[in-house]
Amino acid sequence: MTLNDGGLQPDAGEALPPAPERGLDRWGRWLTLGANIGVVLGLIILIVEVRQNAALTRTAMEQQKNSFLADIELSLAKPEMAEVWVKAIRTPEALTDPEIRMAESHLIALMLQWDHMFQMEESGLIPRERTRRHIRNTAPYCFGSRFAKNWWRYELKGWEGTPMAEVAGPIIEELDENFLASQFDRLRLSPPAPPEPEPVP
């Protein structure tokens, strides 16, 4: 740049960019910045939506899981089913073939609920430890009998190599086969003692 009567002038071979080009360059930088901010905001919104969808899916699957247990309990509340269930616990050797089928239906229903939780786990909705804890808490009340444990040993062959065998297998094997019979005995109340006779004056 040189100083002359007209002020600062570019030297030969040195040219300033035209004013419109400098303005476009500035606008280009602002547009790039705005686009980057838009991408970041879009990602944040997407993450929030994914988490909301996961929460809704988890809630729906939890309700379905609870529905399985409710169906089991309602079925066992029917007198004819309750009679067969207690027979499977107390005297499983006396079960008829139709009664065996009735009793095993509740074991299958509980395993379907467990499998439902394994699907939740596979989808990343719950951790393995929660599934294990749920199985540990519910297994005694369906598999705590000689009939159920014997049934499971045959059923296990079809679950080899799956989380069902890996997680539920050891839990069921450790169960006391007299758990349910003892549970019924503990729940039964002794008749109240008759009042003592009043002393004769």
C-alpha cells in the first residue's frame, strides 16, 4: 500500500476484494454457524424423543408383564383350578393327565412372563440384574414344589443356550421343593383356643 494525494492506494499486483464479496463471505460464515447450531439442536431433540419413546415402551411392557401375573392369579382363584394346583403341590402322584395339563399351564404362563422380561432386556429397557431379581422373587411361588421342579427339568431341554436356562435354571434348581406346601401350612391358622371356664364360686 502506498500513500499519495488520493490516500492509501493498493500497490501494483495487490487488490482488495470487492465489498460485495466480503459481505457474502461474512454471510457465509454466519449461515454455516447457524446450520451447525441447527444440527446440534436437532440431535438434542432427537435424543429427548428417543428417551421418551423408550420410557413409553418400557411402561407398556411393564404393564403387559404385570398382566401376565394378574392372569395367573385370577386363574388360580377359580375353585376347580385351585383344587388341581393344590393337588399338584400336596399329592402330585395322584394327578390325572388333564390335571397335569391344567397345572403346567400356570408354569408356562410364568415362563412367558420371564421371557417377556428377557425381551425387554434385549431391547435395552431393563438390566439383566432386574430380570434375575424378578425371577428369584416369583419362582418359589410357582416352582416351589416337586411337580413343578420335575416339570422344569423336562422343559429345560427346549431352553438350552438361552437366557432362560442361564438365569432361571439355577434359581429353580436351588428352590426347596416343599416351599409351597410349607407356605400353605404357615398360612393356616389354628382354631382359637376355647375360653377358660369361669371359676365356680
